[in-house]
Amino acid sequence: MNSSIPLKKICVIPVIALILFFFTSCDPNNGYYQFYDVPSQGWSWNDSVVFVLSAKGQDEAIQTNELNISVRIIDGQYAYQNLILLFSGGVAKDTLRIPLQDSKGQWLGNCNAGVCEITMKLELLNPALYDKDTLIVQQWSRDASLKGVLSLGLFKSKETS
């Protein structure tokens, strides 16, 4: 069978489209995006994840109520239905309970290849946490070293016009 477009060119087009999508989704003008991996041996209650909420060239820090939190959990390694996090900004502190499973033990969010990602908006945090340059996050469970948490991230959704 004779084709006017070689097979190599057909395969290159989706790859180029994927690369362009990646670079446009990572554009800092589209919003705030920071993810941190949690140590594979476990997340100790005294280990902090520090998010810097101010960006170069911006006069004001990003408001926490504009952000979403995303938690990536390893299926079969995380033992609880919820994740409780302590947020600190300056002297103010607040806790947030993130539901990860329903009452039947089914993961909420998107699950692929043994990893589940659960995302929620940070609109319920203490208003005193707003306007801070950094947001410190700690796990606030009963375990000295929480296992099964893969990563934690904050991001701001793109504004729609």
C-alpha cells in the first residue's frame, strides 16, 4: 500500500503536540505550581514541607485560598482514610483533614498504576495564613513516620476569562 505521508512523520506529530502541551502547562504565567516528594522511608511528623508563595516580580504573595492541594498516595501502603496536615504561616497555624477514601475503603480522586492523586481547594484555611511568603506543611497523624504518602503539592488553577 502506497501512502503519501511516511509513518515516521505521523508518529512525530503527537510527540510534538505533547511537548508543546507540557511547556504551556508549566508556564509560570499560568499559575503557581510546586510539588515535593516525601521520603520513601516515611514522612516524620517533625519533617516540614515548605512552599514559597511569593514569586519573582510579584508584589504580593499568593493567597492560600486561591490554591489547591494535591496528595499522591501509594495504594496498599497508606493505612488511613484521611490525611491530616498542619499548615503554618508566620505565627498562625491551622489543620486540614483531607479525605482520601470513602467509608468502603475506595480511593477518592484519580488512581493509576498503584498511585492515587487526591486534590482539594484550600479555601477553608485560617485567614491569618494569607499574605505570608511561605507556607509550612507537616503531617499531623498519630504515626511518628507516616508511610505511603508519595508527594505533596500546591497549585493555582489557571484563571478563566
